[in-house]
Amino acid sequence: MTKPSKIHSLAMVFCLTIAAWSQTALSADWLYTVRPGDTFWDLCLKYTNKSNCWQELPDLNQVKRTRELPPGYVIRIPVSWLKQAPAPVTIEHLSGDVFLAAQATAPHTPAINSAANTPKAKPLSSGEKLSIGSTVYTENGYASLRFADGSTLMVMPYSSVALDAFTTHDGEAIVDSRMRLLKGTVKAKVKKRQPQTRFSITTPDAVAAVRGTEFQVSSSDDQAAPTRIEVFEGLVGVGNDKSQQEVPAGFGISASKDKALAAPKALLTAPVITPPPAAVIQPYTLEWQALEQASNYEVHINSHDETNALQQHATVATTAMEINNLAIGCYTVNVSGVDAEQFQGLAAQQKLCTAPNVGTPVLAKTGLQKAKGNNNLTWAAPEGAQSYEVQFASDAEFSHITNETTTNTPTIALTTNKKVFIRVRAIGEAGQASSYSNALPYQPKNKDWQAILFIGIAFIAGL
């Protein structure tokens, strides 16, 4: 028995997972890295319910029954021997149409297509717990699942995934999470924990086994279409019964049933996003630089907090996307290019904060008041207004603007001696502007004619 390197340990985990894929999921072994003071007797008492474990485990690992095991060595322990406890999977966040089929479909059956033809379909909601054997599927929606060790799985629109196993051993030191992607796309972010932690996703074409990484798997219900796997962080072992590959970050691989795996290919680099202003006024057009080999782009908008909940998702063919209908707050925008083979590239990230909308002022004749010899126009201050822009025009359509001014208060002195139309818009703290108000006609009284009329009346009265 030799001391394994970090890469060698991952390769062993990968090979054992491939064996599980080709035989049965429950026949896989855990890999335990020996710690100082460990003995076969102690390991059997702590981790297993197997009688005579301390006698059989050395033979299984082809090791002599020594009193202590050298630290750093790797011991295989069959999963079926381990003390197991259920590890709940929680719907952390969802949006749109997300359903649960109480009974998972058989391995590698055609994907669930809609709630109408799925028995016992049940709408899901945030916070619900999922049991082993459940199948989650989405229509025009998405769901984020959180596992016992903090790993997450984002189920994208029009996808379905069956949860085959999620158990813990030795508290939460060892976590076993296994699932089958029946259709669509899932994006996993696996928390790096103990070396014994396992997280795997199986499709009809291949299995991806990982530990401490971020990756995406896409599978179609079209049997001729290959499975695609993109690795964004860490290292993913991918294999089927024909071949195996280790795929590093920044690369993707395709897998087809009964065919050897293709060589990993480099993913598209992240595009450069044009930085938005400090506070975005919606609608806002997000723009980024074009990638030469991109056929389209994936845009994900997530909440800028620890949940990282997906808020909006779109596939666009251009290098711009209009953002609208986001609640007031801050978000993380992820933009990645997609190449001709539909591999999604590395994502550029940009923080984006939306500014509150400002109410539109309303002008009325009752707001015309006389003060200190001048006429003033006053209006009610709408919510969020910090200042105002006032326009004067000779026509109600404002095609001929005669004057523009600003004021910090909802009132303005009217000094013009000509008939005009007036409109106002409010400006918010972040510079966001409301729509213009209604156009209010204003006809000043001519003071010269008033004086002449007064003199004329006085003259007649004196005759």
C-alpha cells in the first residue's frame, strides 16, 4: 500500500464511482484517509455496523492486520457497511413552475415533460424537504437545492433530476450525494469538505464524480445528443464504460453512450461587461464585448447575497440585454459565451444595483398661487424625489421648448409674461428621472394693460 497524492486520491474516487455507475450505485466504496492513531478496530467501531469488520477490512484492502495504520494511507470501506443517517435536501429557492414526482423514474428513462402527464405531480415551494427517490422537474422555472454539506444544485428550466442518495456517515464528516440528470441542465457547486465526501451526477451517457468544484451538466431526452459537462472550478472525473477523463477548470467534454469520451476542449473565455452606473435605472441595457467564437450568450442574474438565488435567466444572440422588473436591491450578473457545440464558457461577473423608481409629479391649476407680486407654481412632492427639472414650451406637445430650469423644492416662480405650457419631472437620489408630468397651460396677466386700464377708469371717474 502506497501513500497517495491528492490527484491520485481523486482518481481513485473517480474510478470507484465509475465502477458504481457500471454496476450498482450501492456497491461503491468509501475512501478513508488514515489519521494518526487509527486502527482497523477503531475504524470499524466508529463507522460501520458490520460484524467481523475488523477481520474482513484488512483483507479487502490487502493489508496486514497491524496495530496502527500509517497516517495518510487510503482505506476502502464498502458503503453497505457504514452507519448511515438521512441527510435532508432542501429547496432553498425556486421561481416559476417547479414540481415534485413522488416516485422517481427508473434509471435512464425518458425525461418528464410536463405536469399533465406525470403521476402524483406536486408543486414545490421554498423551504420544502426532499426525500430519497424524489424527482424534481421544472417547466418555465428553476430551483436551487441545498445538500447537507452545503453543496448546491441549480436545476435550470425544462430539466428533471432524480435524487438517488443523500446520506451522512459519522455525523457530517462523510456525505454521499448521488443523482441522475434525466433531462436538461443542472449546475452544481460542491463544497470542499472531508476527502470522503462524494458528489456525483449520472446521465445515460456518463457519470461525473467531483469533490470541491463547480461544474455544469446538460443532457437531452434525444438519445442521439451527447451529454455536455463544463468545469468552471476544480477538477471533475468523467467516465462511462468505454473510457475515463479528468476535466480541469476551463474545459468541457462531451459524452455519448457506447462511445469513448472525446478529449476535453477549452471553454470560451469570459466576456468583458461594460460597468453599469452605481445605481441602475430600469429599464437598463446591459452590454458586453463580443467573443469571436460565441454563437450566443447566457445571462444569469443572481441575488447579491449568501443565497445567490437566481432571479432572471436569458439566452441572447446579441451582446446586449435589457434588464427590467428587478426589485430594488443589488445583484450579481453573470454573462458567458456559448460556442457552436453549445458548450457554455467561463462567466464574467458584474455587480449591479437597481435604483428605486421616482413618482411622477402632477400639475394642477390649483397649484398656481400669487406671492410677493409673482405667480408661483407648486405641486405635491412624489416619493423618492430629490430635485425637479421644469420645462416651458410654446405648445402643448413641447416641440418648441423656450426655457428649462431646475429646483430643489416642489415650487417655482413664474416670471414669464407670455402664454406657455409647463411640465415637470422628478429626479431621484441616484439621478434617476421620472416621466414628465402633464402639460399645464399658463396665461399670465399683462401688468401694462392692467395699469392702462386703471388709469383709464380713474380718468373717467374724474370727469
